[in-house]
Amino acid sequence: MISLCTNLCILIVSTGLVCAQQDRISIHQEQSEYYNNINTRPKKKVKVLNGLDILLRDHTSLIRGRNIALVTNQTGVDRFGIPNYKKLMDLDSVNLELVFSPEHGIFGEAAAGEKVTYDSVNYDLPKLVSLYSLERKPSPEMLGKTDLIIYDILDIGARFYTYISTLGKVMEAAGENGIPIMVLDRPNPIRGDIIEGPILDIKFKTFVGYYPIPIRYGGTIGKLAQKIIDNNWISPIPNLTVIPTEGWTQDLWYDETDLLWVNPSPNIPNLETAIIYPGMCLIEGTNISEGRGTPHPFKWIGAPWINGVILSQELNKLNLPGVVFIPNNFTPKSLLGKAISPKYENKKCNGIKIRLTDRDNFKSVESGVQVLFAIYNLYPNYIVFKEKHLNRLWGNDDLLASIKSGERAEDFLKKINY
């Protein structure tokens, strides 16, 4: 009789747990369906001209008769989607001498960290050189005939997005070789009036953190270039010209403009991913998958040892502004040009998907920190930190020290100054 009662009690409790779990999953499914149906795109779009458009409309006298080295990639297009190098090559008295590409290549064809060379390939372009395959900086020999460097790349407003490090390296080369540099400004896709995260401690300066700026640094690429000059972050200082945008204001998201969206890199396929990226890129500094090798990098987070239902519930209890977390499972795979041997390749991962509900109030960096704290608190014996990488992404070693000390995420976040 005791055995029968015991078994019955176990069955009732087990059934209750299963039902509770199903209820939680059902709630998340309802949330997911609800937010899928919300149209967050603006009804009216603002007409915006990039720096490239303004240069070609108003300032061609600045480039005529010049031997130009162009630093660009697939994002360097005019408002109609025509590449900048084609526009320059069509101009009389303009000599486009060579083209430099940053990480990911001239067409955004290479995965993160993948080296690219163009020595034996003809793209109907002038000499094409990947700066990411060299010392990440043009040599004096390369710039021998150059008398103007033009930088024209869309950044997404995050300190560790390496295009701005390439900007710094190119500006250094310009100063060292006495060559003026022109930056063609572009909008900040994730708005220019929102700043998040700690300022980089210069002791942690690397190619994924080249300036003492916050993680989500605000402003535009042109304003950053001017800030580099104003703060003497490089030496010698080059002669800088910034061609500004027209029509864009700092409170505009990219999809509130009429500009074409071009994937800025292989794992930023849309604006929502760009918004999430400044916080969720911190996951790279762990043994947790940040979703590379899936259709939704940085929006899908997980590992084989995570329970997605439990993790999502812990995160949703925090009521973080503008975001919900939904249980998810996925299997990372190598994807040509997007992910080479991603974490947990061909292994099923459990975790969360991140869905924005209010991007104006969403705090990307804060959310990334809360995810790290939550996973550590749930799985301290499973999570592994790649200490050097996490520190250089964060910009100092405070985050890792705080997580391991048992401090609450809320208390840690209060101490961030920027």
C-alpha cells in the first residue's frame, strides 16, 4: 500500500511538472506569435543621402585629378545600390588606383577571422588588397602613388566591430605618409543617440577594441573619425575631411530611412541582429554558442548542457526592457562564408531565442550581461570563460571578476560609467 501511494504521488508530481513545463512553453509560443505579428517598421521613411551621394553631387572637385586608394566593402554603395568604386571609375580625371577591403572581404564573402587574398583573381577592379590578410594597415609601398585615401564603409555602432579599427589603422597610415584622408559618412544603423557599456581601458586595446569608447559608442563613423583626431588617439595626425550625410538624424533607426539595407557582415543579416549584437557578442568570450552556424546568429544562444525553458524563465523574471526570451534548440553547422567550425558543430544545443518587443527601450549591453550572469548562476560547472577574449570584448576585466565573485548583475551594471 505504501509503495502504491508513493508511486501515485510520484506520478502526480511528475505529471504536474510536465504540465507546468508545457504551460511555460505555451506561454512563450503565444509571446512569439504575438510579437511576430507586430509591425515595427515605420510607415514613413526619411530620405537620406550618404556621404558618397553628397560627394558625387556636390564635391567632385575634391577628387578630380587625384590618385585614390579606396577603403570599402559591399556596404559602400550609393542610395541606388551602385558600388562606390564603379561611381568613381566612371568619373573623368579620377584615378582609382587601388581598393582595400576590411575583415570579411570586399563583398562580405568571408567568415569572421577568415583571411582573404585577391592576388590571382580579376574582379574588373584596380588592384585589390585585403587589409585583414596583412598587418591590417597599408604599407608605404602600397600607397606610393596615392594622394588621397577615401574610407567608405557602413559600421553598426559597436566598438568591437572591426571596421572602425581598420579606420584607425588607415588613418595612421595616412598620417605617417602625409596623405589626406576623406571619410564618407553613413548613418549609424542602431541610432546615434544611444550609448551603452564601459569605455575601453587602453590596457586592453586590441583590434576588437581600438579606442577608449563605449561598446555602443553612438554617433557615426564620420564623427568617430573626427573624435580620433580631436583626442589625439593616433599620431601623426592626418588631414581629415568628412563628407556628412543629409537627412539623417541621430534618433533614426536604419529602417526609418529610405536607404537600401546591405548586410554589413555575414552574421549581421538584418537590423534586429545589429541591435542585439553589442550585448550578445559578449557570448563569444565563453564556450556557449552565440548562434554562428545557424540562420539567426546572436539571436540564438545555447549549449548542449543548457535547459532553455529554465534559462528563459530566469531571464524573463528580470523584466528587461524591450525583450523576451523564448526556449529554443538548434544545431550549428559550418556555413561557407559565414561560420567555420562553429561551437558545437553538428551538436544539438538548447537555449534561448531573443525577441525584441520595444527596440527604443531595449538595452543590448545590459541584456548581454544579464544572460552571462544567469547562465553562470545556473551552470557554474559547465560554463567556461575565454578570459582574454571576454576581457577585450568588454574592455576591461571587471565583468569576469564580478560574475565569479557572486555579485548580482544589477549591482554590477550600476557601476558602469560612460
